[in-house]
Amino acid sequence: MAKLVLLIRGAALLLCLLIFQVTSTSHGQASGSGACISSERDALLSFKASLLDPAGHLSSWQGEDCCQWKGVRCSNRTGHLIKLNLRNIDMKDMYTMYDYSYKMVDYSYPNWSRSLSLSAGEMSSSLATLQHLRYLDLSGNDFNGTSIPVFLASLKNLRYLNLSWTGFSGRIPSQLGNLSKLQYLDLSWNYDYYVNTPYIVDLAWLPRLSSLRHLDMSFADLGSARDWFRSVNMLPSLKVLGLSGCGLNSTMFASISLSNLTHLEVLHMSDNNFYTSLKHAWFWNLKSLKELYLSGSSWIGSIPSDLANMTALQVIDLSGNQLMGLIPEKLENLCNLTRMRFSGNNIGSSIGEFMRRLPKCSWNTLQEFSVQDANMIGNLPSWIGNMTNLSVLHASKNMLSGSLPVGVGALSNLKSLILGNNNFSGVLLKEQFANLGKLELLDLSHNNFNGVLLKEQFANLGKLELLDLSHNNFSGELLKEHFASLGALKSLNLSCNNFSGVLSNEQFARLFGGLPEWLPQKMPHMKILRVRSNMFSGHIPKSLTSLHDLHYLDIAHNKITGTIPWSLSNLKAMMTVVSQDTGDYIYEESIPVITKDQKRDYTFAIYQLLVVLDLSSNSLGEQVPEEITLLVGLTNLNLSNNQLIGAIPKQIGDLRQLDSLDLSFNEFSGAIPSSLSALTYLSHLNLSYNNLSGAIPSGQQLQALDNQMYIYIGNPDLCGDPVGRNCSTHDAEQSGLEDIDHMPSVYLAMSI
């Protein structure tokens, strides 16, 4: 009997093996080695052929076994392709600061220069072959403003679809409603990438995606979808909902009773146009909410007492609205709070009273507290040192007064302290900064602080990247010892104080005499050096070329002498065309820049794209080194008001990124280089008051510049249309003048 059982089991096992072999080979597509199904491999190769891949993201897509290709995953059971992850791996975290809060933005953005993009008009439909696909991520790539392909709706096994940051535009296809198994759908951040942004007229298809847990349509235009809330409200499994920047308004609020989204944990509804009272919003009954983002959406009225019922809440962002008054009393059960943003509202009360209403149980959990530009008065409470996990404290642009509490020095996790534009006073104590070893941003500008700066105050701030103490009443001497520990500093502003014996403006005091040679050693990561309108003398230090990240050098209006060193051509950050990578900048909301003979306020997002060399209004002499034309990333070059002689460098046209070029009020001579006409981005040019001669070069961009006479005035030997002198007549006149110049010597020879 036992032998019979063993025989039956053996036969069954053999039968299973035969069935598996038949199944594997019946397609004629999968080999015994585990290679992928050939029809699916062909589909991938066809898709690859339709793409441009400058970074070689798909370089592994070769050979027989596509299951081993990067971004591809196959089922171990069937061999079918079930996951395709082509997310742009060069996605970077965006750290920047908005008008109201200097807040760290918590999304990523793609490096477009390294993304996949379409080589032809539309995406290849070969992906429709992948009928077993469960996961598809194309985010961060560039699909050239085309519409979302309708064939994606045929992939009915999809659970995950991410098309964010892909440059899609046009109408979002309603056929996506056929993806009934979908749990994750992200169509966000395709806004303003091309002229047309994605839009939806009718969301009637959305409820068919009843399994959705994550839905993000941020910055798609839903302004015409009047039924948007009714459709969204029929997705009971939803945990994450992103509807920021969708053009939503308050027209649907009157018909809303209670929301069915009882599992919702994260709600993004910033940057809309509600213009209605916050208390009428539909989400106050959602006790499961952990993160609530409502900034910049024109909410009005007071902050409702319903907030006290949202006991799971961790993040609340109400910044940039039109709210009035304090937060409600009785928030003692909100013990999980980590981020509170109320900047850009009209709180209109004491900051002490506002903070008194914070639940004490959250003191150890709160990481960010932002109340900038909120019409607040009073003193920071002395007990602020109890908020031991606080990493962001922003309260600038208010009317806060008193001294800086010593308790601030106990906030050992603090990374950003922004208290500028208030009425704080008193001296700074080393105890106020004693334990701030993680601090990266410190802005105490535009207050009434006074006293002498001591090196001990900054001794523990080794991670500090921005220090702004401008527009106060500090006094005493500034020495390099003050900055000895600030090796990570990228931006420093000490302007408009009362340092003894000096007038401090922009970043350093006039005490130094010459520009400090030690600067690269003490601050090797400096990106911006502005010492305009001081009394620096001596030569330009050659050590500046060690500042590899320096892309903005402004030493205008000083008393610098000597020559322009050829070694400036080694400034690496100026030798390459600047990327539009806005990744790691942390600067003021706007920064004044002198360019095109004007003072302009640039936001930091634009400011970081500037590559500037401004040596104007000094006493620099001799010729400009030809090597300066190696700084091909320059957008602004100003050498005006010096004593420079000789010819303008012949290869000046290599600086193709130049937007502004000013060489006026020098002693340049000779012809204007013809390469100047290659500067197709040029919008401002000033060559006035030199000794230039000959024909003015022609070129479409040069001829399009305004104020043609002003550009060349003060160069009497120039000819051409801009100065109204015909070059053939001018040459004849010059020849006659040269003959006259020889006449006296001829007469003298004859008389002898």
C-alpha cells in the first residue's frame, strides 16, 4: 500500500512538472533559463526606441532576459512583467523659502537635463502589450507637453500609476476610470511646465476607482469640474488626497454635509481660491487626519474650535490666508503636533498668549513653529527652551520686542531661527547660542540689538550657512576670529551697524583694509561675496580662486588697485553654464542686485541663476586678461569706471550667457571685437566713454538693444548707424586728419 502511495505521488509530481513545462513553452516566449517573455521584451525595446535617453538610464536594456533590466521586475511564478519603474533617478529635494515662512518645501523636482523624453510626437503604444503590469512609474521624465496616452487605461491590472512631473498636458482621459484595481494615482506637478496644463472637465469616472488609497492631482486644472467633491467623496479607502493648485473654489460648500473620507490621513488643498470661512470647510469631522495643508487658499474668518477634535493631527499649515485671531482654547488633546504654520495671517495678538494655547503635551513633539508676518506683538516666552525638539522657529515681520530669551540656547535641535524685522533689543549672550550646534539659518536683521560681537557667541555654530545681523546697532571691532568656526557659511550680511571705526555694509566691515586673504580658508563654501560700497584697498586676492562654489563676486565701489588677475579665470562656478538646480539655496526672500545701471530686487530662485563678476568703480588698471573669456557662465560682467587700457578681449563673444556687459568709462582702445555680435542673450550693453575706434559690429541682437547712442557715446572714432557716422566717409576724414598730423614735421624739415 505504501509503495502505491509513493508511486501516485511521484506520478503527480511528474505531471505537475510537465504541465509547468507546457505552460512555459506554450507561449513560445519563455525559456527554461528564466528569461522574460519575448513579446514583452519586444514591447520594452520598442518603447525605448521612441525615447531620448541622454543620461543612459536604459543602458542596461539589452540581452535576452529583460527581467534583469534596470527598473523591470517580473513575476517569479508566471514570468510576466509586473513592475516598470522608470522614475527619473535624478529627482532632488527642493529646499527653498517662501514669502511667508522660510519653510523647507518637502517635495522633489527632476533634473530635466538627465530625464527621458520623447524622440517623436507621442509615446509608443507598445506598453499596452504589458497586460500583467501592476506598477508603472514614469515620473520626473519629459513627455513634451503631449496628452496622457489613452492606451494606459487598457492596463487593467495596474495598482500603481505615477505620472507626476512628466510634462503631460491637455485633457486627462476619463478612460483612466477603467483601472478599477488602482490603489495609487499621481497626476500632480505637471503645471506650468508647458503652455497647456492638464485639465479635467468631468470627474464622473473617478468613483469607479473605488480601491484608491492615494490620489494626487495637484496643479491639474479642476476649475470646470463642479462635481469634484462629490466624486472624491465616493472613495472611502482614500488615505492621501492632493488637490493643491487645482483652481478650486467654494461653490460646492453649500451642498456638503459630512465627508465619507473617514480614513483620510493627509490632505493637500493649498493654493486654491476658496474665499470663504474656514469653519464651513468639509474636513472638520475627519478625526483620522494627520496632515492638513491649506496655505494660500484665501480662507477667511477665525480658526474654528473644531480643530480641537482632530486629535491625530501632526501637521497644520494655514499660512498665507486671511484668517484672524488666536488659535482656539482647549487644544490639550492635540499631543502629536510636529509642524504648525500660521504665517501670513492677521493673528493680531501677543505671541505669548498664542503660544500659551499650544497644548503642553506637544512641547516635546513640535518641530516647526512659524508665525511670520502675522501681526503679532509681545515677547517670546521664557519657557520656550522647553520645546526641545523644535528645529524651525520663524517669527519675522511682526512687532515682537524685548530681548532674546536665554531659553533659545537650549533648543539643541534648532536648524532655522528667523526673527528679522521686529523690535527685539538688548545684547546677544553666548548662552543664547550655546547649544545650537545644528543651526543652519540665523536671521536677526532689522531689529535693535546692540553691544559688541564676541567670538564665543558663534563658537558652536559650525553648521551655519546663513548669518544676517544687518540693520541693528552692533558695535566694536570685527576680526577674523569672529568667523573662525563658521566654515560652512554661504551668505553673511553685517551691513548697517555701528562697528567702531568702520562703516559696515553688505558682508564685511571696512576694518580689514584689503580684501581678506584668509576668506577661502575660513569660509570655503562661500557662493556669494558682496562687499560693494566699502573702503577696501589693495589688490584682488588671488586666494579667491579657491572658492570653487563662488558664482557671485561684487567688489564694486571700493579702492581696489592693481590689475585684474588672470587667475580669476579659475573660478570654477563661473566656468560652466549655471544649472537651474534650485536645490540647496537658503537666502533672503529677495536680494538687491545692481545690474543694467539699475538696482533690482531678485528673488533667491532667480538670484541663484545669476553668475556675476562686478569689479566696477575701483582703480584697476592695465589690460583685461584674455583668460576672463573662459568664465563662460557669466550672466553679468561689469568692469566700468576703472582705468583699464588696451583692446577689449577678442573672444568676448565666448561669454554667450551674458545678459549685461558694462565696460564704460575706461580707456579701452582699438576696434570693438566682431565676436560681440554672438551674444544673443545680451539685453544691456555699455561701451561709452572709451577710446574705441572703427566700425561698430552688426548683429541682430546688437541692433535690437535700446538707447543705441548711449551705448557708444564718448567714442568719437567709432562709425556706423548707431552713432550716425558713415564708415566710408569717416575713414576718409581720418585719413585726412592723419595727413594733417604729418604736416608740421614736413614744414620743419623744409625750413631746415
